[in-house]
Amino acid sequence: MELEKICHNCSSFFQDSKESDTDLGVCLNDDVFEPFLDEILENADFSNCYEMYLEKRFDGGREPCDQYEEPEIIEIPDGEDINAYIIFEEMKHQNVDEIIKYFYDANKKIVNKAIVKIATYVRIGNESAYEGLVNYYMGLGPAESLEDVYMRIKIVDILSSKESEKNTIDAYVNELARTPSNNTTRRLYTEILKRLSRCPSEMVWEPLLELLGKRKYSYKMKNKILEVARVRVTD
């Protein structure tokens, strides 16, 4: 249904919660409200600048300016709880730069907390969260300690929600390429090979064969990798 083109139906028109049953409100495109936008949108009121709100408010039934833009209409799937759906959609598109920056903190406890925090965003499909985690993971050096191994297993588990993505497969294979196979890293290798075995075979066999051409493995590990790549051992 097409909305009547008036200020009240513009996405920039906003009312204080106490006046939601009236036609009075303000335009958030007005620069005077810019310093208070976060509080206004979060609390749905103008308590931090109420006098300014009273001064600027107008009847939303008037003809709009050239910045008029209809609000996006969210279609809620049948049977979906509206509040849960809105929260899900907000998280799916939320800016997560403030979390990602802590991946690069010198304190490993802070890094681990950031990785745990980003997990929910990755799993619900936030592309920025996924890309940020993959980029961080790809930039790491070889795993050398059990602490490194535990953190990377956590990342591998988080990325498992996107196992059919080429970037995820590349990140898994990159770990095998940079980290030696030994007693310390055995669990990490086991976890990555398990994840790769669940990926489409047409996506994993080529990068795994390239990996075997680049570095030496024990006969046993080579066979495990070939098995995941679905290649029959002939020698």
C-alpha cells in the first residue's frame, strides 16, 4: 500500500514517546539533533534535549521537503515472534567494528573475549563479523602453544556456520599450511580436517592437493589429508 506523501510518513520524522498518539514530531535530518541521535533512537524519546524538541516540533501532516523517504517496511515471516525477529535483523546488520578492533589487542584475554562476542554475529549471518574474523584468522602466524591451539579451535568452530564459503575453506587450508603437524597441534589438525570433510568435495580437493605439493607431511597425515580430499592413495 502506497503511503500518503506527508512528513509523518517520512523515515526521518520522529516523535517523542509521550506524543505517539498525536501528529507532532520533528525531523531528525535537522542538524541540531545530531549530537543526541544515539540516545533518541535507543530510548525513543528526547529526554536529553526535550526543550529543543518542543521548540522544533511540528505537525507531521504537512507536505514534505525534497529529503522525503518512506521507511523500509519489514515483512515478518508467518509464526515468527516480532520482537525476536527485529532483534535478529538488527544484529544481522549491526556494525561490529568496535568488536573486531579488539582482535588485535596485545592482551590475549581481551582477544578471546572479542572472539566469543563475535560468534553470535557470525552465526546469524552478519557478513561484516564473518569477514572481520576471517581476515584476522588469515593474518595469524603458525600455532605454537596449546593456548594458540585452543583459540584457533574456537575460531574454526565459529566459522563452521559458513563451511561452504570459499573464504572459510581457504582459512582452514591456510592453517594447515602455516602450522606444523605435531603433538601440540594434533587437536587443531583433527578439528580442521573434520570440518573440511563436511565441505563440498569439489571445493576442497584442489586446495588440499596444492597444500600437499607445498609441504611435507608424515605418511599417516598425508593419507588423512588425501582421504578428506577424496583422493585414493596409489603409492
